[in-house]
Amino acid sequence: MASATGGKRATPKNDLKNNGVLSPKHNIDAAREAYYDRISKFDMAPLWKVMKSVVTKEPVTRCVPVIWHYEDVKSG
């Protein structure tokens, strides 16, 4: 069955510039940084950058476990 696009799909080879580098749509990091620069003019920033110490890959705690023995702390 033939598709409406003629059966051709974009491949990385078709998206290469003359010098062998992928086109800008493949440079996600650069596009992301450009977006961050644009929104920074409005005093905006991505939440994951602003709260990077709160949103961690693993839990981070400053709590220290303590054992309270009843005989040591009971009143009376």
C-alpha cells in the first residue's frame, strides 16, 4: 500500500548539511538554551532549573535517625 508521502521517510542522511553536521532541528540542547535565553528577558526560567535542589533523582535528606529509649525519657 502506498502512502500519501510517496513512501519516503526523512533519514539522518537526508537531514545533513553540506559539511556533514545535522541540521539545527537535531541540536536540541542549543534550541533549549536559546529558548531559556528568550524567556529570561521576561524574568522566567524553567522550573527544573530553578528548583534543581528540590527535584532530585534520589531523595536527599538532612535528617539523622535517633533512637529514644523510653526509660531515658519517661517522666517521674
